[in-house]
Amino acid sequence: MTKRKITYFINPTSCPKIDQMTGLETTVLTGYNDEKMMMVLNATLPGHTVPMHSHPHEQVGMVYSGKAKLRIGDEEKVVQKGYFYCIPANIPHSDTCMGSEAFVMLDIFYPVRNDFIEKFRQ
């Protein structure tokens, strides 16, 4: 994928999407034009779980829609639209979608997730 003109207002329907795994769809909103941070919409589909994982990127965000059981480190909480969270680098975390609506997280990563960029370039 080639660099696109940086836009100040983002339309998610025109942004690249990747399937991270079965049941996890990611829309990359920013971060592929040499920005220092990346913003994505991560959607865990009904009936799916994102297994425990960690990465060297800091991750902060909010629940955009839906409801899930979110585990960060040794803490677990049921979260829904409007909840905010902070996941420091290298801290294990996971989520399980609850209900019939996708659980969507608006995530901001620092630094940019180059693994995401590589996936949508393939």
C-alpha cells in the first residue's frame, strides 16, 4: 500500500481493514503515513475471544460499542461503551465479546504497530 495524503478528518469506511484472527477485525485509522501514533478500531465479533497476548506498544483507548469481559494483567472487568482503559507495554491482556453486538475498541498505540501495516500491505 502506498502512502496516502494525510487527512484531518477520518472516514473509517475508507480505511484499510485487516483480519487479525478469526473473530477479530481491525480498521487502521491512522499510523501508516509516518505518524508517531496509530489509531485503530478493533472489533471482537460475538462469540469470540482475543486470547491473552502482549506487545511492546503502549495502548490506550475506550470502548466504542458493545460489551465484553476485558482482562488487563491480573484485573478483569466487564466493560461497555464509554469505558476507558490503559494497557502499558508488555502487559498481557485479552477480551471476550458478550452479547450479540460486536465489541469495538478505539485503540491508540505508541509507537505505531508495524505488524498491522505489514498485514494490510500483503
